[in-house]
Amino acid sequence: MSAVSHSDFDGLMSSLGGFGKGDAIGLALSGGPDSMALGFLLTHWAQKHDVQVHGVTVDHGLRAESAQEAKDVQGWTKDWPNFTHHIVRWDGDKPDTRIMEEARKARYALMSGVFQSVSVHNVFVAHHLDDQAETFLIRLSKGSGLDGLSGMRAQQVYEQDGTYPLTFSRPFLATEKQRLIETCEEFNVPYVQDPSNEKNEYLRPRLRAARDVLESEGLSNKRLAATARRLEKARSALEEITDTVYGQFVTHDGAGVRIDARVFREWPEEIGLRVFMKAMKSFQSAQSYGPRLEKMETLYGKIYAGHDTIKETLGGCIIEYQPEASVLTIQPEQVKE
């Protein structure tokens, strides 16, 4: 397995597109081998294209060494071309439970603040093929549908609780982690080894520990990531059809959303469900998880049956179905107060 060369990276950047002379872009820089390999290649690409890169390292304050590690990263990257490094710290009391989830939320909020201050919307992150495979398994274990199992997208908008919106770009989604480690070794790029990546109380490290067993059954990271890519193609096709149908059967007004219930008779159940979910999503932020899929499916099943009047509250919205008028309305709860 070989390192990612500068020419390899040029190809990956071309596939993403949309970045040119005079632009400013962001980089999530944890200091691990994945993000350090990305940062090294990205800043050299940026130098050739006259693009400025702002890197953010978040010190979560969860380990005694983390502050020094952030400073180490700043020192290692001081000579990178077209690069400015920012360190931010997650201060305050830390939660006793769901620590990784809360740390992720804090990280995104802190990064969002920095990138807003420098007017950067496009942020590069180093998620790779192994991460994609792990994401597939995690979501499979939680009973995700097709959308969840399609994994992370190469480019994806993120907005958390009204924070400054970011678009994440992931050039390494089809690249194995080992190649990124070898990239660091090939170009003498130092990196941090985070011991939390090996702790069995966290789900991702447990999945990594099970890798040998999974691969012996044919569930290699490459195959899992390939499955996610195929599901993403199906997801994109369904979303395109849903957008077309949505435009035909859904209207928005000041109070909420009205859906012509004929959509639930004239289109397959999956399309009708997606139209319903898209309407619900219009009341949520770009990255809000909203109601659980199971709850959406249960309520939609009642609507799809089409026999009874329905009035229920879900995800902060009041949903009413009137079979006689053949219309479904969705309104935020405060509108009805």
C-alpha cells in the first residue's frame, strides 16, 4: 500500500471541484495521522492554487496531555504554506455520560465560531474509507434505513442548533487509513496518537478490535464502504424523484405545509414517506436528527392507510390528516397556540 502523492491528491480535489484562486477554506486538524496527512497535502495544493487554509485544532480538555498536543500541532504546521492555525479549547464542566457525543457537538460549535470569524464555509475533514465502514456498521447496529446506511457523503452541509453553517468536504472517503499513515511517514509529517482511540468503552474502537473477525467473514472495510457507496447512489436517485414529487404535491404558506394526499396513492410508499419526511425536515436545522425513523414510519403508516382522521404531535409539529379533504397539514406547535 502506497502513500498518497501530491498528484493523487490533485485528482481527489478535482473530483470535489468548486475551489479556486483567492478562496479561503477550512481544515479540521485533530493532529492524528489522518488529518495531518490531509493538512500536509491540502496546504501544498493550496499553494499551487493561491488558496488560503485555516486549520482548527480543538483541545477538548479531556486528557492532561491535550493542551501540549495542540501546541505541538501548531509547531509542526508553522511552515506549511498558505496556512493559518487556530487552537480553541472546550472549557467548563464535562458530562459524565455520552462524553464522545457531547465532545463532538462541542467540537463542531467551536470550529463553527472560528470559521465564521474568517468567513470560511468549506471545511475539509479527513474521514477515510475505514471510517465509512465503521459508520455503516454503527448505523446498521442502530437499525438505520437506506439513508443512514449510505454513510457519509463526499460533501455535506452541517448546521448545529443554528450555528454558522459549514460544508464538509471529504476527499479521503475511498482511501484506506493505512495509506494516510504511510503518507505521514513518506513526507516526514509528525502526528499525535490519541489513546482514546484504543479504549474499549467507546464503540468505534470496539469495532476496530473486531475487524479481524469481520474480515474473516468477508466483511472487509472495502466491501462495507463499497456497499455504502452503492446505497448512496440509490439514495441520490430517490431524493431526486422525491424533490420532483414534492414540487407537485406540497405547498408552503405562513402557517406551515400542506400536502395533497393523492401523493400517498399515486406513488410508491417509499416516495410518499420521503415527501412526508422532507416536509418535516423543513422545520428543522440542516443537521438536526429530528424524530426517530421508527416514529416517522409508524405515523406515516396511519396516513398511508388513509381511512381515519389523524391529529398527532411529532418533532415539535402538529400533523393533521383529513381523509375527506385528502390533505395533510404540518404546522409547528407554536402556530397553534
